[in-house]
Amino acid sequence: MKVKILKLSCKLFDGDVDSLTLPSEQGQITILPRHISILTKLTKGKIVIRHDNESKEFNIIAGICSFSNNTASVILY
């Protein structure tokens, strides 16, 4: 699945991943390929992306995530 992680000033990540884990208001969620569409507000914590047995983490304060058509867009503020 495709993931874009953006801040107002720059692009932090843009690529294909196997999973995306996010700190949402409802608790930690993990999005896998072909997940149902979702729109959620993000809270302080870590975003973890995994691809080919490697992971990358981003510490965040707040943001939103939209997932639809196998593409996640994360906007941090």
C-alpha cells in the first residue's frame, strides 16, 4: 500500500509499506493493505511503518490520517 506522511513544511515519507501503525484517539491502530476506508485524528505518540522486515518510526504530536483505495495520507501539525 502507498503511504504519504506530510508536515506543512515538508514531506517526511512517500513510499510503499506493508503496514502502518498510528496513535489515534481511539488507541493504537494498524492499517494493512486493503483495509477499509478510515479517517482518524492522531494523538501524541509514534507512527511506525514496516516494509520488507524493516521499520521506520516518526514521533508525532498531532495530525490526521485518511486511508482509502489502498493509500494512506498522514498530515501532521
